Amino acid sequence: MSNKTKFRWALLFFLPVLALFTQARAEDEGARLALVVGNSTYTYVTPLDNPKNDAELMAESLEAVGFDVMLVTDASRDELTRAIADFGRKLRDADDNATGLFYYAGHGVQSFGANFLLPVDVNLSDAADLSLVAVPAQALLRQMFSARNQTNIVILDACRDNPFEAIPDLNENGLAEMKAPRGTFLAYSTGPGEVALDGVGANSPFTSSLAQRMSAPGVPIETLFKNVRRDVLEATNGVQTPWDTSSMTANFQFVPAVMPSPAEIQERQLWETVKLSKDPIQVMLFLRANPESRFAGEARSLLQDLVSSEMQETASKSEPEVPTPAPAPVSVDPSDAERELIEAARQAGTAEAYKNYLDTYPAGHFSELARLELQTIERNEPRTDPISEPIVPVAPTPEVTAGESSGGLPDVVAFNAPLGAGDPEIATRSISDLISASPRFPPIEGLPEAAWKDKTCASCHQWEQANLCTQAKTYMNDQTRAVTKEHPFGGVFKQLLRIWAEGGCQ
């Protein structure tokens, strides 16, 4: 690999990790305080079905993301005024980094550019009396501004039909756009002067979307309400367009982004390395070592694409003299015989065993796996004539009492006894030790260290005494390269496995 390529890979891995660590919020959040109001049961004007439900849903959603919520439903004018005053007092008592949030669902009207929230006991016959029987929205903003806290959020789902259309000078629909003090985010369920829908279900489309999306981690408030706007437009067939305006100076997320752990960062780096390799063997090894990885789905999809691509390339290069008949259709489920044959091949782990499966089931359920395993085995074979690893005899231990042959290999190998041959690191350890140990060098040339170093061989091969014995027996009558080819524990290890099998795998 060239230095330029290494640099590009390092840059590709470093930048996402750096971005994850620089997503920290610009402020250390203090208290989160919310006042949630829902008025449905009006006495003198048209009752509304959903505001009380909306307020209860919003209170639950806000509590779930860390807000201390005051919930008020079906409030009279006195109750609403008192709740706003108490909310302002709590904000003023909090620290400067506190976040204040006010949510209102119910009737709301505008008059001469000013917005009013209607309590359930509102009774109006003259427009001049509006400020006497309703609560000015500006009074709420003044309470929040007086606290001088860093962030305030006002959410108004209050633009239903005007209940006072028959009163002269009070026939404007919806709410007017308000000017908010610095550090405030204002959100309306629909645009200025427009009417919002109460919804056909238990909640309004605006509040339903907001409650559902609020718990998504790492989403800035501006992006959150943009997503809510899309949801409402879709739910109302384009009739209702939520509106927002902001004078915020700090970043805000209802749920902060979750910082990845070192293990998650390492897993991502490993997967990015494997993905960039576009090597089906490396992808397969990644899946075998990390079957529950969050990248497993992406890895399986990539593996399928890579295998299909290789098969198409091979087919395009080959021009058979006679047409090859199409393989018989494969049944929905593999037969017991096919399962037994692939399991035998998997336990044997030899090229011959996988070729036997492919000869019998060329288009079987496990043919893709068998071809990949066969490719792995063949790629792992040395390119030149094999030379067995030098065998360094060691002094017999109490566990190995039998003599050694003239070739340096012991006559008997036991599963839990030192092997007694090979270099000292192998000779002084038993088979049971080694199958739970890490490879000494890559199983496949060029495989990144993260994919094999400090991993156990058993994590890929699922080795245990019984199935390892089955594999070792395949070496008993095999004096060819299958026994002497390179191995992550050295060439002598397979020869020792053969002796172990000949002794009954004891």
C-alpha cells in the first residue's frame, strides 16, 4: 500500500471520529423547566377534542427527555395566569443555563397584531374586552425574558378556527407572528394568519409528530421542527404548514448526541477498513467474528454484491463450447442431506470437503458460503512448495511420557497436555490452550490487525474438542499440503493434530 493511500485511509477514519467528539453542545445545560397547557372543555365557545390529549402527550414526552413539567388542563383565566406567573418564578430561581419551554394547545386568536390564549371560561361580546377575559401571549414572553436564562422555547398549537368571527374587529384567523426576545425559539403549528387542523385522531398532527421525534438523539432543534413540518404537510395533504422563528444564540437538542465508546469507535474503524478493501473474504471474516455487529446488515449486503460481481465477471470471461444446462431449482428449505454435507465440510475445513459439497449441490442453499470458504482455504495456501516449520524438540514433561519419533514429533498427543514439538511457544502449550489463544500471524495475508490480533481462533472456527477431533481425523491419511500448509500456529500444529486424532482425540 502506498503512503498516499495510507494517508487517505487514515484521513477517512480520523475525520468521522473527530466529528463525533466535536459534537459537544456549546453550553452546559442547566435545569429544564416546562409549562404545558391544554384547554379543551370551553364553556361559551366551541369545545375542542384534542388539546387536553395533546398537552398530556407533550408532558410525557418532555418528562422523558429531562424536563420538570407543570401540566395544566382546562384552565380558567385565573388558573392560567397563576400558572404562567409560577412558571416565570421557577425560571428566575433557576441558573442562567436553564432552558424554559412553554407549550399551549387550545383556542388562540389575534387582535391588532397581538396574540391571546383563551381560557376555558372565556366569554366575549365585544372585541375591546379581549384583554380582560383572555391572556396575552406577550405576558408569557415577558415572564420568560425576565429570567434572563440562556434558552427559551415557545410552542403554540393554538390556531384552530376563530370562535369570535361574528364579533366586529375580531374576525382574523390564526395567530400573528410574534417578536421574541433574544435566545427564544418560537414554533407555531401553522403559518401566521392560517388555521391549523385539530386532527382526526386523539392528537393533532403537529403535536403527534413533535412528540414522536423529540426523543431522537443529536438532532438540533431547528432540524427537529423542519422534520415536523414535513410530517404535518404530508399528514394534511399540504393544507397545514408549521412555522417557526428563532433568535437563539446557543445550540439545543432535546436529547444530546450519544458519544460512542472506544469499543464502538474501534468497531467502526475495523468495518471501514474491511468495506474499503472490497474483498469478500475479509467481509466474510468480519461477519464471522462480529455476527451481532451494528454493521452486520451492511456487511451482508456488501458481501452479496461482491460475490455476485465476481461470479458475473467470471462468467463473462469464460466461453464454454457447449451451453451449460441451468441448475435445477433449489427448494425453499435445504434437505437434511444437504445440511449434513455442509456441516461435515465446515467441521473438516478442507478444500476437498467443500468441493464435495459443491459437486453435489452446485446451486445449493450453502453454495455461496462453500465457494467463499474454498476461496479462503486456497488463498491461504503457500505459493511455493511448503517447507514444514522447523521442529525444535523440547524436554519431555510429566504429561508427555511417550518417546518421540526420529522426526521430532511425539508418538502421542493429548488434548490437555503440552504438545512437546514445534517452537517453544507451541511445544509448551496444549491443544486446549491454543484453540482459545490468538493467532500468531494473519490467517490471510494482508488482513488488518484489528480483524485477527488479540482475537481467539475459536471465535471464527467455533473450535471445541469434539468438532476439532472431526477435523483432525481428516488429516490422518493426508500426507499432502492439507497437513503441511501454513497455519496461524505454524505448520507443525496440523501434524500434531493428526497424531492426536490417531490416538483417539484423548
